[in-house]
Amino acid sequence: MIRKSDDFTRRILNFPAIRPCDLVCFSSIMNSLIDLCHTICHYKSRTFFTNKKNARDSIRLIEIFLVFLEDIQNGHSRNESTLVLGLSELHFIFQKVQFLLEDCSRDDARIWMLVKSENVSSQFRLLMRSIAVALDVLPVEGLDVSAEVGEMVEFVSRQAFKAKFDVEVDDRRVSRKVLGVLDRFGNRIVPESSDLMRVLEYLGIQSWTECNKEVKFLEGEIGQECLTDEKRDVGFLSSLMAFMIYCRCTLFVVVDNAPIRQSDGVGCISDLIGCLNPDDLRCPITLEIMIDPVTISTGHTYDRTSIMKWFKSGNHTCPKTGERLISIDLVPNLALKRLIKQYCSENGIPFPETGGRNHDITRSAGAGSATAEQVMTLLASFLVGKLMVGTREEQQKAAYEIRLLTKTSVFNRSCLVEADAIPLLLNLLSSSNPAAQENAIAALMNLSKYSKSKRIMIESGGLDLIVGVLNEGLKIEARQHAAGTLFYLASVEEYCKMIGKIPGVIPALMELIRDGPDRAKKNALVTIFGLLMNPENHCRVLAAGFVPLLVNLLTSSQRDDLITDSLAVLATLAEKLYGTMAIISAGTLPVIAEVLSSLNSRPAREYCVSLLLALCINDGADVVPLLVKNPSLMVALYSLLTDGTPRARKKANSLIRILHAFNEKSSSSLMATALPPEQFIHVW
């Protein structure tokens, strides 16, 4: 009757209890309530880092009440309907108790539960008072129970009502210490390490990993809070997250149990996103990537703007199924939105915010609060100091922390650039330590997304060092991050030209595409695509034999994103006449036509049509006769006219016109040759 808290997403300190249905029978409500009480009693084996006494007292009272429930489980009552009503109310309250105990025992929300101790104790007090009220009206006298069991109910009722459930003294003391440290941070004062350690010791946080769990939890809460109208806790959450990040970076020497390999990079997103079809991120109505995905009652997801327009037009059906909707309520699909934002960020796709409601604080220009900004400024100086004069282990850890800090936050990047982290990270690229080199180049790749950093990298002589890692990196991950760094540097026209002139760049990128893992292939492909923004690099790419390599990738890869990127590069090369000649000479035309017919990805189909259109325009005499012989091609083109993007439909239409014009011309020529000469002689 009750869903476990792990079965659905729930904000912490939020208690979405569900009332049993009105028609529930005595045995069902009794069995469910007993199971729920057993679940609550099992929480006494868990560790409560804060609110310990309140949690223990609550569990103790419910243990006593459980004896009463088990005693009456198989009994009868003269007022069974009234009893069911009372038990249903207790079931509703006990659900909330379970949620509260779950939150108090979480191992990733310790500091948040600490600073929320006042609210937590109030919740315990409110729930226990509610239990007392429910027990007062429970018709115990109508039950066939012993006097001792009846006294148990009275005892639980009295204790639930009388117990104070105040904030515990130690919780209040440590919470004040946290607030005091935040005040010092706000005044640009570096706190004593001993003060920080006392807080972490009280919370039982003994390792880098445990500290990082707190950071991840607070980061998730900030994202959830930003989706609300008021955003009341965003600033405070940001300050607390900065507090924990500072502790993580300064108090722990070893990164324990944390994977050094990270899924950051151009296109190096999580394995989940790597397996997604990009079409799954598009609205079924507009066929564009969704900005604010919402789910309707049929379970299908649409962009909020497009489905609202659909409803306002008088439609009360599901656009995909045609099913009539009883309700047009929209449920935000937050999990999908996070995937879309990460996908867009890692692939350089702009992601507009929707009226300021869904603002992602981690990717904003600010840090979320004035205190968090001061913490990051102090932390940047600390990490740069470790890079400058620290031991090899300290330098490696500092590079790793910078890598994490710069992955999503624009503000963190700006702070570290201002603190002169770039030259020191460049020095680490020559390290013989594979982990140090990889962390340094990954951090540089993240920093290269910040406009000011590009100039600093070039002026610091970083280009040769980055290319060196691309060619001879100690780990394949380091080489793929180097490719990603070059991609961002190539966004500046001057640097794009410089990179293209370095002899080893294009062959090294080709090697990554040929022999590297999928993530390395992705980075190398988008870097080549970026280099092609400079016309001089077209010849270099073609001369290196890039076209056959891409054709091989088209036929061998199962990943839509790699096929899309390969087609994007080929379409760009085909814009020039010599690019068209190279593509045709490589015998790629049948492959491209076949790929178009088999593609499911809309972006890939659009690039494929762009490529074929460019080939027809630049060398129609050789290309068009071959294309008209492929019957499946016209099917694919007409399909794009109905379900493609506006740009894809326009290109598909142009290509269809070219093919139809050729067919009409061919038909006219055949007709002329088929008619006998006398048909054209006029008899006078």
C-alpha cells in the first residue's frame, strides 16, 4: 500500500504520503500497517548522524505500538469501520515518519540535515502529536485485547504528546559552527582547518569520497530548487556546497575510491547518454530538441511550449497516439531534462533557458551566492599554490580537483584562469605520471571553454604541449582530451589556422578515429569538423586520406552520433569542388545513398542530404545519373519531406527537384530517339 522511497524521486524533507482508499478492508490496512511499522523499526540499525535522539525516540514508540497491532491483527471489533478509519490515518502518518527517518539516515545529506535540525525536530514533534491525536480517537475499547495492551496504546499516546523533540544540543552547536565558517568565508577569511575537521568528524565524514557525496547531493538539490518559483534555498545550498568542496580539496590528501577516469570531454558524456539516440531528445511535435520536457497522462513526453500550443488549439488528445485525454496536466520530466542539458553542453549545442525558471546554477556565470564566490576565489589560490610548490601527489590531486571544478561551472573556470592555473597545468603535460598528465589535460580542456583561457594557452606556448599529448599521451584518455582541447581552441579563427599548420595534428586525429575507443573517435571527429572552418585545412584533411577513413567509419560504426559526425565532416568537405572530387573518387556515393536509406537519426539524415546535394551541385553530371538508379533514395527523401526539420525538408526538396529534372530530361531524349524521322517531316 505504500511505495518505498527508493521507487520514485523525492525531494529531501518532503513527505508525499498516500492515504489508503476509503474502501480498504480491515485485514488489508492492518497487514500493510504492520509491515510499515516493521520497516520503521528496522531503521534503529541505521546510523543517524544528526537528530539521533529524536529518531530513536520515534522508533521506540512505534515499536511499542507494533505490539498492540500484532495483538489485534486477528481479532474483531464492534466498530470495525471506525477502527479502519483510525488505522488509515495512522498509516498515512507512519509513511511520513518513514520518510523522515530515511532522510535522517542518508549518508550523502549529513550537512544539510544538520543545518536543517530545527525543521527536522519540528517535523518529529508534529508527526508524534499527530499520532497522539489519532490514537485518542482510536476505538480501542471495542477491541478484545488485554488491559496491558490497552495501556500500551495509552502510553504511546501520552509519550507522543508530551515528548519535546527539541533540537539536540550538539546538533545546534555544530550547526552554528558551520554558519560561523560561512561568515568567515564571506569576509574572505580562511577558516582554521581544525574548525572544518570538527564539523566533518561530528558528521562522520572521514574520506574524500564521503565528502564528495555531500557535494553531489547539494548540487542535485540546487538543480531541483532552481525548478521552483521561489528558489529560496539556492543561495544557502550554494554556500554549503562551496563549504564541502573547500573541505574536499583542502583536508583530504588522497582521492580514495574515486575513479580517475572521468566522462568529461567533447562528446565524452556519460555511458547512458552515449547509448541514447539523439532523436529521443526531440519533441515529437516540432522535431526539435526539447527545452522543457513534460510528460502527459499517456506517458509520452513533449516540449512544454509545443504541447501547450496543441492544447490551446482545442486538441485534447495525445499527438502520438490520438488517445483522448481525461486530464491535460503536465508533469516535468526532470531526468530527461538533465540528460538533454548534458548532451547539449557536451556537443556544443546552445540550450536556451525557459523564462529563467529552469536555470542551471552550475553552468551560470555566478557561483550561486556571494559566499560561494569567495570560497572559490580562496580555493583557486590554494589549488594553484599546490600546483606551484606541492609534491607530485599534491600536484596530481590539485589537477584532479581543478578538473572536477571546471567541468560545468563557468564561474569556477574564470576564477582558476584569473589565479594563473593554466601555465602550471601546461607544465604537468610533460609529467611521466599518466594520471597527472590526464588530469591536467582534462582540466585544460574544461578551461578552454572559457574565452579568455584560449589566448593564455597559446601565449604560454601551450599549443605544442597539447599537440604533444595528442600524439604521445601516456593514456588514450589523455589523447582524447587533447583532441577536445584543440576543438575549443580551433573556434578562434587565428588558432584554427595555426593548429592546421602543425604537421602532426591531422595524422594524430586520424589515428584516434581509426584505433581509438568511441569517445576518442567522437573528440577527433568534432575537432576535424572545427578545423574545416578554415578553408586551408580542407586540402590538408583530404591529402591525409581522410575520406576513405570516414567511409569506413560509416560502414563499421553502430553509433548514430559517430555516423552523424562523419557525415557532417564529409558534407563540409563536399562544399568545395576538390572535396567533391575526392569523395566521388573514393567510391563513396553508393555507401552514402545506402546510409541515408537506413538512418534513423534525423541530424544524420539531414547531413546526408546536405552531402548529396553538394555533390550534385558540384558534379551533377557524374553524381545524378548514379543517384536516380537508387529507388530507395527517393523513398528516404520523401520521408524527410514529412518528418524532417524545416532545413532538412528544404534540402530534400532541392535534391528531389534535381533528380526529377534529370528524369524528365532523360525521358524527353528517349522519346525523341524512339520516334521515326518521318514523324518530323511535314507533307505539303
